[in-house]
Amino acid sequence: MAMASMPIAARRRPALYWLVSDNAALVRRSLLHIKHDPDQLVSVTVQPVLFVVMFRYFLGGAIRTGSSESYINFVMAGIFIETAAITATTTAVSVAADMTQGVIDRFRALPMATSAVLVGHVVADLARASAGIVVMVCLGLAVGFRSSAGVAGWAAAIGLTLLVTCSLSWVAALLGLLSKTVEAAQQFALVLIIPVLASSAFVPASTMPGWLQAVVASQPMSQAIDAVRALLLGMPTGSHLGLAVAWFAGILTAAFTSARYLFNRRAGT
């Protein structure tokens, strides 16, 4: 809609109104993609189910955590964060598709904040992650997971998981912008999963070689996993919660700023 053809009352609305409106419209667009393409939910529902079953029944009996907690109680926090990383990879693919298939050119012809495209994809990731958390918790309870957390503990664990998802989704958006093709974005996005594998997600850091323990124990993913694990089991979080929030708030800020700058350059806005 050209500015001249807008109603006078609409043109007098503040810029913040239009920014919020544009972001809301693009969030709705991304959520509708989930509705019309349910396959987007496969990675956050089927894969967590496979992880829970595999670690509960195939590997759990062979892994010792050095504590009185059952392995399923130990590993659930790792599956939470692993799913957050897997969920975020969708943003890289979606952003790369928009940048290479001419969608952005059509948005540029509209009086809108085209960078809202990125916000739409990230919020859709949060919706997918929320669905994945519900599936994981239900299945975990069915196979023996037991949490000692109260309402506050659960809220903090889920909130931290969504913060990790949001942070990694903005990193994924940046990877999507750097990719020349959708296929390249799919490959680049795999780097989001590697730090989870090299963390305390599935085995305690104390079981690793001495030279590796310090690296694994202090990296952001391990801090988030250890914090979520402590919250779900009703244990003291120590410094893990504060460090995890600091790490991922910093990652979110840096990735958001970089992605928005690169998007504006590539979109010519």
C-alpha cells in the first residue's frame, strides 16, 4: 500500500506502531508456514522421542553418572538443550530460502520493516521449541523421568531453554544470510549442534580426560545444561544459571545485531 493511499489516521500512527505491526504480520506468516507444512514439527517432536528412547533403553544402562540420580534424570537436561539447537537450524534454512527465492524483493516493494522477516522466523522457532518441550516432558515422564522441581524451577528451566533457542535461532539467521543456497544453509546450521555433543549433555564432564574437562565444563552449552539439570532436579544451580544467562544473552545480542546489519545490506534497505 503506497503511503499516499493510506488513511490519514493510519499515517499519523507512530513509527513504533508500524514496527510492532510489521513484526506481528511476519510472525503470523512464519507460524502459518508451520500450519501448512507440519513437517517442520518433525525435528522437534520425532527427534526428541528418538533421543529419549535411545538414551533411556539403549545407552542408559552402560553410562554411569557418578551420582544417585538415574541416567534418564541426568540426561533429560541435555535433550532439552539438544532439541533447542536442532530447532534453531530451521531458521537458517528458512532465511536462506527467503533470500534466494525472491521473497525479499516483494517485501521491499511494501511500506514495511523488511527485517521483521527475521523476527518472524525466530518466533516460529520458539513456537516449535515449545511444542518439542511438551513432547519431551510427556515422554520423559512415561519412561521414568522424575523431577523434584517446583513451579518456579520448571519455569526457570523452560525459560532458559527458550533463551538458548532464541539465541541459537539468531545465530542460525546469520548463517542463513551468509549462505548462498538453501543447501549450504542446511550444512552450516549443523555447527549449532556440535557444541552440545561436546558438552556435559550426555556424560559428566568429570569422566573426560583432564585437559578436556575444563573446556567442556566452562563452555556455554554445558553451563546451560548444568543449570537446567539442577533446576529440574531441585538442586542448587551454583554459578551455572547466572553464567548461562550471561553467555546466551551476549550471544543473542551479538547475533541479533550482526544478522540485522547483514540483512539490511543484502536486502538493500
